[in-house]
Amino acid sequence: MVVMTQSSIFTRIIEREIPADVVYEDDRVIAFNDIAPQAPVHVVVVPKTADYANVVELAAADPGLLAHVVGVAKRVADERANGEFRLVFNTGESAGQTVFHAHAHVLAGGLAEGTLGSK
Ligand code: AMP
């Protein structure tokens, strides 16, 4: 399902209009447990700005913020797993993106090889 609203569900979480299980927050990003986890650890790291619909836009406009997202992903993996993790940025509907507010999926806690995508 594609979610395209004036205010994305992630902005509503950032603004505390809807609840989330927040595991990290600072002035630039928020990180919370995914509501439909696909790994033992599945945390979404979201820049607070809604200016970027996906990681390509984020990287072009604010590479420092993208680097911060990666650093927060590492912190989450250190705190909640063994520091190893998979970082996924779904980019576009046909790649599985449903929320068009740039975000990273941090997947950790025991992932098998050969599970990167489905056919
Ligand atoms: P994507 O499909 O890459 O756009 O990722 C969106 C992710 O947001 C999905 O993995 C959803 O399970 C997750 N999600 C949607 N709504 C919520 C919510 N209210 N709290 C936590 N995660 C959510």
C-alpha cells in the first residue's frame, strides 16, 4: 500500500500525533521500532525534515544528514544487537517504498545470507 498524504505517517510520529516505540532521538533524527518487524531487530531511522522523499534526494541535498542516519544505525545495532546490521533504503514504489519521507531500515540480530530481496 502506498501512503501519500500531506503529512506522512513519520511526520505524525515526529510530532507525537501518533505513538511509536522510540529507541533514539536527537535534533535531526528519530529512530523507532518498525510496527511490522522483518528481523529480530528492525528499527527505522528517520530524518526529522520531510523535505526528502527518499535517500537519493537526501544524499544530494544533505550528505551530512545521511551520514548521521548511518551513524545512528550503527548506534542502534551496537545497543540492540552485536553491532552488525543491514541498512535498507527502499527507493520507489516498485522497490517496496510505502512512506515517501526518507528513512533507513536497520535490520539486525541474525540475518541469513541470500535474504536480501524477493523475486
Ligand atoms: P518503506 O516500505 O520502506 O516505505 O518503510 C515504511 C515502514 O514503516 C514499513 O516497514 C512499515 O512497517 C513502517 N511503519 C508504518 N507505520 C508505522 C508506525 N506507525 N510505526 C512504526 N513503523 C511503521
